[in-house]
Amino acid sequence: MCDKKSLFVAQQARESILNMVYKSQCSHVSSALSCVDILSVLYGGIIKNNPVNPREAKRDRFILSKGHACTALYAVLSELGYFDKSNLDHYAENNGLLMSHVSSNVPGVEFSTGSLGHALPVATGIALALRNKKIDSKIYVLMSDGELNEGSNFEAIMMASQLSLNNLVAIIDCNKLQAMGKTETIINLEPLEEKFAAFGWNIFRIDGHNHKLLHDTISKTINHNNRKPSIIIADTVKGKGVSFMENKLEWHYRSPKEDEYFAAIKEIRGHL
């Protein structure tokens, strides 16, 4: 049942992402499409968070580190009732609620992001604070693979392990592309599993578009009894769901023209 719910949320969210980006003529559509399945699974049955009271003290927390993919998070939150879906029609408008990078003014958003390399350090601090306050909640953070070029992440990776923060779960949206090229040619990240193992984390590597695998793997991190933070390396496809955007670097910055928009919507609806 959780898989059916998250699949429906992802389907609706993909269409909302395309609508927002086309209407605003903003960028980062492919970055949003690569992580929307992960977000749909997290919010569709994993995260303990009440849309009616998203600041409840014992809630699970989530931070989208790749704040440029904000349309994915906005679409999922609106689909699940955190705010009225009509707000999506005013994405990236001056004085609007939904800014073009994630804003904590939006119900359900914990932390404003955009400058890469900030969210994991913040999440590490939140995890420590939750433990010190004896609050049995999780903090999840979704990062990009290119973002691992930032040294601040590795400071947090070391600190989280040193502090045995088993209430911290990081997920890497590993789509193999970043703003200016392939991650392997800019700074090769592999072998990621071995690197995180050396830092003392629980490591999982899965297909980041398989809802059942995502749900089962994230659930495993909840039930881990050892005193380690967990990392899920989710192998994804940038632009997933729209064939002519998939694995195409230019869609990191491009917004669709009219014919491209209608072709993309037709393709997304064809997956129903």
C-alpha cells in the first residue's frame, strides 16, 4: 500500500514540477526529476511528520540539501497537504511563498538551502540535539553527488560517526551529473561505499527509482541497533521520467519550450 501511495505521489509531483518550471521559465527541472521518487517514498510512508502541525517537537526532520531541486519538494509537500496546491501556480514569483531555492517559510520545510555543503553539517547538529533532548526522532538529509565536492560535508561525515549519531540518515541522489559535467570527470567520487565504510557509517546502495527498495532500505535504517549514522547511495537518472531530458547535462539549466513542455507532460501521463 505504501508503494502505491508513493508511486501516485511521484506521478502527480512530476507533472507539477514540469508545470512550475515551464510557467516560471526557471531551471533545474532534471535535478528535481531525479530525486522525486526518493522524496515521495520518504513522505509517503516513512517520515513521522504531521502536515497539520509540521513543527511538532517529536517529528522526524528532513532537509533537502540540493536546494535547487526545490520544485520536487514543493510538489510532494503540496500533494500531501502541507499547503494548498494552488501555491504551485505562483512558483518563483516575487513576494510569493515558493522561492526558486528551498525556503523555510514553506510549511514542512525545516531549513533554507541553496549553498551546497550546508545541510549535512546542520543535520548533524540537529541529530545531536535530538539525542541530548532524548527525543526519539530521525533527521534525514537528501544530498546531490556533485555536492560531495564540498569539504564541509566530510567534516560532518567524520563528526557524525565520532558522535555515533544513529538517528541521522543521509541519502545521496547519485545521478552522476553536476552543473558543469560528469561527476567522475570533475572529481571522481567512487568508490563511495568504501569511503563511507572507512568513516564508520552504515552503507546501502540501491536503485533510487525503485519505490519498494527505497521504502525497505530506509526502513532498515530506522531499525538499526548499532551506533552509526546511515548513508543510502541512491543511483538515479537525471531527468528521470522524460526521455529527452534523461542524462542530458543541458537540462540542469534549461527550461522547456512550449512543444517540449507538452511532449514531457504527455510522456509523464503515459506512465499512468
